Amino acid sequence: MDNLRIYGTPPYSIVVVHGGPGARGEMAPVAQELSKRWGVLEPLQTATSVQGEVEELKSVLVRAGDLPATLIGFSWGAWLSIILAAEYPALVGKLILVGSGPFEERYAASIAETRRSRLTREERADLAAITRILESSEDVGAEKKRAALARMGALLSKVDEFDPLPSSIESEVVDLRSDVFQAVWKEAAELRRTGKLLDLVKKVEGPVVAIHGDYDPHPAVGVRRPLSAFLKCFRFILLDRCGHAPWTERWAKEKFYDILNEELE
């Protein structure tokens, strides 16, 4: 799998940024849909540090993008897009954040609580075992960790979704990287805990739109309140009957794409 997919025809000024970290290819459905009208880049992050992912994304934009670009960042990709815009403002014209994690530590604890409340007792035990594997300092093997990450993704998808549509993407499109997840998320969580993530938010100059599902375990208030306080041009859109990934949701998918097309126009 190369680290860039290209959809549609030039200009390539729209960039979809996947989450995870390490869930390479999960934004393919969004790229495919938007490419009916626009040229779209889908970078696939491989770096194992936050700054490494920033520089990798910058390199793709400079090499293949028509700048300044509009970045559509999902989940961790929303944070990554914010960081890139703060460090390299000339590259970014607009940010669209989808299903972002909260930007302050005080809002983060409720994520795990909400997810646990939506799991059965057996699933909670399974998730705890998976977490031990991923956080283990022992060498349990890359394939075992990859399988654990895939199982975690399946469990979390169940509790993060409101009413998902049948998947239209082949499973091999998403390349899960446990090494990327472990290394990058540890750094990213520390950025939020220390307040450095908010310091980066304050440096963003261009317009930012956040789209969030009302059923998303990531609390909407943890995105809306900090960003509205520190960004000069910010708009927040809450989607009804919608979980973490709006393009997978039966009741929100059409509205989600309507919003994206309006923002891109």
C-alpha cells in the first residue's frame, strides 16, 4: 500500500486525513464520494510520532496538492489537521473536523465510560484483554498486536455507531498499524493532557468547521466549547442520530455529504 491515493481530476485541493492513529484507508469512502465532484487526496500515514505524521502530511500536500488545501480530518486526523494548520498555515485554507476527540483532558474521561456502558460484560472483559496486549511492554509479536487492534476496532465500532449501514468497502482497504497507534496516540494524549494541543489550536488562523454526531462517545462539548473559545472563525454542526463516523450512518450520511459539499463550494 503506497502512502497516497488520488481520486478524481485536478485540482487536488481536498485532502481526507484518516484517524486511528494507524487506521490507514478508513477515509476511502469519503474520498470516493467527494471525487464525483472534486479532486481528492487520501494520504496514508506511516510515521510513528506526532511530528513525523505532521511532516509526512506536509510532504504529501507540497508534492501532490493544489494549495492551500481544505483538510477533512476524522477522529485523530482532526487533531493532526489542526496541528498541521498551526505549524504550516500557508498550506491550509480550511479545516473540516469530523468526529474529533475532545481538546481538553477534563472531557476525555467520559469517552471510556460511555463506551463501557454500551458493551456487554463479556465484551468489556474482551476489551480489557485487548488493552493489556496493546499496552504490554513484552514482545508479543506484530501480528498478534495487529489482530488485537482489529478486534478493538470492531468492538469500538459497535458502540460508536448509532445505526450503521452495511459496509460497502472491502476489509482489506483499511490497513491497521498497531505500531503507529501505540506510538502516536501516547504522544497525542500527552499533548492534550499538558494543554499543548490547545496552544496549537490558538495558532490556527483559517476557518474551521466541526461536524459531530450526537451519539458519538467523544463528547461534543469537548470539541465545541474549546474551539469556539479560541478560534476566530469557527462553526459547529451536530448531526442527529449519528455516531462517530457520519458517512457510515443510515440517518446522517446524506446530511453529512450535503454539508461537506456546501463547505467545499
